[in-house]
Amino acid sequence: MSFPVKTDYRRWRQKQYRYSPQDFLALDRLPSGLILIEYGAVELAMLIKNRHAEASFFGFHAAQSPVMRQPVPYFQGRKVAPKRLNQILVCDPSLYLDEDVRVGWFFGNKYCNLVEELPPIMDKIDALTGATRRLLWGNSAGGTAALRYARDQDVSVVMNPQIILRNFTWSRVEPWLLHAWDLDEYWEGRDYGARHCDLRDTPPKGRIVYCQNEHDDHVELQLEPLAEILGVSTEPGDDGRFKLILGDWGKGHIPPPSEVQQRIVGEEVARMLGKPDGLLARLGFGH
């Protein structure tokens, strides 16, 4: 299959499995490897390790670097994912549209409306792995996706997510709107973003662990509007439903170091599974 962007499947060193959406939903077993669900002009790629664990880690990547674009499929989260959980890393299908599209927030496109397509795929993965719980993780745009696809029983661990897309750098949003939805007029794009890309309209579910760099304009533009709609404080704390971590991780839109993210994720998995903190070592994090 040919795409208008550079692809590199072999760099992930995994056996590849290609399915139509219908064939994937009809599977009776889920192999570990590089799973590719074909939607014609794009594909939904997932890097999966099926450990038949009781919980799964779903990882959503941030935007590609504005300086260097990597080939698709593109994944993040391998350093953060607990080694004892099922691992599902997801590549945004919109990255397949054009070299200029470096981020799509996992909202989908005209070929693959991910908001409708992804939930039944995640449910199927649960059924085939035997998992009953999910931890959804992501940085920046990946954090947006983790919040968007979490259910009441899930935990999302997010770093500096975008909540209101029109409050984000518009030059990053425009290529996605153009190539994903054929929107090339500024105000038309702003209207689309207001109607479809504001998480306040579909408030995130489940337990939220929200990590925000205090030196990022996302504090005012993204965190504060979400806190208002959820009715939670913008001061660090944990009320059981919403845990806010404000950190000093550098100037600008910088996430916490991977070892900090590992610890946060490990603590949440132990909490989610109702296990003591000693589970952290068995999850592969150590102390």
C-alpha cells in the first residue's frame, strides 16, 4: 500500500498483521506485533503486546517534531508502559495524510473517523486480552486522546494536554484541518474546532492524573478551562477523581522526564488494581 508520506514498518522489528476493520473486529485471538487496520487512504497502526493481563496500557503519541518528521507508523510510550500490562501503542491515522500533518489529536479524518472507530476497537482488544481495566497515557496531543477515549472505569495519565484546540498554536492545527477535513478557510476551521475539538463539550471520564508544566501557557489556556467545567481546583492535589501535578520541567511546553512519568504510571496501576506499592517492582519499575 502506498501513502503520500514516508513509511518504515521494519524499524519496529515486529511481525506485521494487516486487517480490514471488519476482519479485525471478527478476530478470535489477538497476536502480538504490529497491527495495521486499513482504511484505504490511511491506516490505524498499533504496536501490541498481548500478555493476557488484567489491565492494559494504551499509549498515544504527541505531535511530531516541527523540525524533523519521522516515518509512520509512529509510536510513543514504550519507556513508560509497565512490563506486566498489555501494551497497546497507537499511531494517529491522520499522520498518513500529508507530510505537513504532524498532529491530529486522534480525532480522525474523512477516511477514518477515529472518534467512532476507535472505541469498538479498544473494546475488542479488551475482549481478546481478557483485560478489564485500562490506563490511557499521552503527552500533549496524546494526552488529549487519552482524556477523550477514557471511560468511567479507566485512569488517564496525561502531560500538558490540549483541551480547547482553538487555544493551541493555529499553525499546527491548520494542516490537519486541511488534509483531514478539506477545511482551508480560517473561520471555517475555527468553527469546526469549536464544534468538534473542545473536550469541555464531552468532559473526560474516569480518574484523571493531570501533569502540567507550570511554565507552559497551557496552564491558563487549557488546564484552567477544564478545571472549571469539572469543578476541580487548579492547585496541586488529589480528590480521588482528579489529581493535579504542577511541575517545573523547563521553560515552555515540556513534559516531565520519562522516569517521573514511569513512577506516576506505576503508582496509578498499583492503585487501579488495588495492589500494594510493592507491585511497582513487579510491574518492572523498581524502587
